[in-house]
Amino acid sequence: MYQIADPDPRLSSLLLPTLVLHLDGCSGSIPAALSPSLHFFLRGGGEILGPDGEYHPIPDAYLLGPFIEHFHTRYQPGTVAFSVCFRPGVLYEACGIHPAGLVGAYRLMHEVFPAEACQGLMQARHQQFSINDGLAAFQAFLLAVLPHSRTGLFADVLMKAQHKIFFPMVDLSEALGFGQRQLERRIMDAFGLPLRDIRRMSRYGYSMLHLLSNHPEHGELTRIAQEFGYYDQAHMAREFVSLIGHSPTQLLQKIASDDPGYWLYRIAPADFRRLFYVV
């Protein structure tokens, strides 16, 4: 069960819509993500499976950086969480943090934003606000700690170009009006990742959205792999296993099984696009 809330218009150039999640004791794999995001548990909490094979508590409020590998989480019964992605390329402007220093990592909310604002947000948790009141408190917090305008448009231009991302570097730089070295620097500054990772993440992101929107049969996967720039179906399967935890075939089977751990992939495709894609 989920809800979607648009950002305050003053923050719409920085943030995508907020996702309100009801996670009642479920678990599952969280796929790799290109955009940094802010997270807050209004109720309950969660744990993440670490490299040591043990589960570790997830903070109540934190900033999560881009990550290029999936990870496994589980949540307490009755958990309610808010999650919102930054638009690409605005992290430094919004928080003063270079994305390259946050890849595969997180920062506690009070390490990033003023303590007083963070304490006000945590009151919503301690005082057991209703979900609507908690959402209002979360959005008021965002409005208080984030700038109300932005100047950087480069990352949006790159992401909206979609298929141009996969052009050879010389053609991509010409299409965007930058020299090749300048383009490489701008991409690293905006995303914290090199172009090859942006291409890899974009290819999987657009192909995953297609799978969720169309529910193809197994025999169609070869055509879909070629359509989205994979060498073949085996190449697409390897990338999905690395970035999601399952091949496309396995993922579709999990979604069809009604396993509660795959709530993320049952978000309506139009909503999924609004929450995670620049449109």
C-alpha cells in the first residue's frame, strides 16, 4: 500500500514526488538507484543485510546516496516510511554534498541539515502523528532545509535526452554542446558516477519500466534486450541480477507471485515513472 504526494511547488525543481509506504513486516531487494534520496520512518523501522551476512538497523532519518548494487531490507510490522528522490544533479546545490562522496553510502539527517529542523521532524515520530500529519511535517521539513530554487539544469537535460545517453561520446558531446572532457567532468560533478555507469543504470531503468508496464512473455525478452541496447538476453539478465537481484524472468515471476517483498514493483507504472524518472 502506498500514497504519492507532490512536492511543494517551491521545491519541484529539486525533488520528485514523495512516496508514502506502508511496510507491514515485509522484506525484499531494493534495486540500484541513480538519484540520491531522503528517507524518514514515521513508525516502525527497518534493517539492511550487510556484507557480513548480518542485518543492521536502518536509521530513522537519513540521506541515501546513489548506489549501483541492490541490497536487501526487512521492516518491522506497522512500519510507515516517507521517501523522496532528488532530481538528478542537484545534490550539491541542495545539501552542499558532492554526490561522488555519497555513492553507496548514507548520511544521518542531522549531519546534513540544521539540528533544530531535524528535532522538529523527529517529534512527528515521537508524538505518533497520524500519517497525514506526519507527511505534512516531512514536507514542512523539506521546505525549511532545502533552497527554493536551483540553477543547475545539466543533469535534467542529459536524463531527458534518454536515447542520446547511449550515443558515442563524440556524438553525445556535440548533441549537448560540450567538449568531451568538459562533458565528462559535468557528468561526474552532477551524478558522482562516470558516463559508463550512467548508461548502465539508465539502460536498466528504462528497460525495467518497460517490463513493469507491459508484462512481456519470456519469448519477448530477447527483442526487449536488443531494443534497450543490451548485447543479448543473457547480457540483460546479468545486469538485472547485479542491479536488482533477479533476472527479468525471475523478477516477473516474483511480481506475479504476490510476494509482499516485491511491493516496489507493484506500484502502478505511471506512478513508478513519476517517483523515479525525470519526465
